[in-house]
Amino acid sequence: MALGSNLGDRYFFCKRALWALKSYPGITLKRWSNIYLTPPVGFSSAHEFFNLVAEIETSLSPWALLFVLWQIELSLGRIRKGFVADRNIDLDILTYGDEVIDDGVLKIPHPGLAKRAFVLMPLNELQPYQKHPMLKRTYRALLKSCPEAEKKAIKRLGPLCLD
């Protein structure tokens, strides 16, 4: 799953979201990537994002997991405006095993996963040789195919500590 924040105390929001995931029944937080500083993609803003990827195990269905992520966002003050905009926290399911889902509410794998260096860079820390469920290409290969300028605009900041 992907976590991002570009408003307020970005480190705090990412940390609180990981704590919420770790504390939720039916979710085991396995590990997470370093934090990356990234420019906004898909909209203009003066606020850069903190992005990272977390690996979880869950007994929840994909739809129940999505609902939990929305609950966590809401508890941290996220207000959905119906369009891409600045946000204090954004939680997205990237994949759910090898499942492919597109039911109008939930799309797995995440539609932007294969093209977004800001997701693929932290994902490569955790699963470089895992294959995209639909494209059957590794995340490492997908990252290599991202534009060089996009990759150079991303800066690895370091670890997020839950202590």
C-alpha cells in the first residue's frame, strides 16, 4: 500500500497512518520503505509530498481494507474534495496478492502503479522482483522505464521510525 502527505506535518501524518494500520485488527504491518520527497503529479502545488510504501498482511477483504484506509484518512482529518488536490494523508491499495479488481469503486492493481516513479521507487525497496499482476513485469523493470527526469526529481529522505 502507498502512503502520501503534502500538507501540514507530513512526517507526523505518515507515522500516524502506519500506527493506525499496525493497531487495526486483521492487519499486520510487515515493513515499510524509506520516505521519499516528491513533487506533486497530476496537479500543480507548491507543496511536495512525503511518499512511502508499506507491506501488510491482512485477513480483510479488499473492500474492507479500503474502508479501513478511508477511516484512517478521516481520523487524520482528510477531506475528500472529489478531485486531485493537496492532502494531509492519502492511503492507497497498490496490490492485493495477484488479484485484479475493477468494480467502479475499487481498482486493483492501482491504475497509476506502473507509471509512477514516486510509488515505484519505495516499492522497489521492498519488492523489486515482484511482478505487476496484470503487466507481468517486475517493479524494478517498471521503474527503469519511468522518465529519467521524473526519477531525478525524487529524493530519498530516510527511514520513518515508529518509536
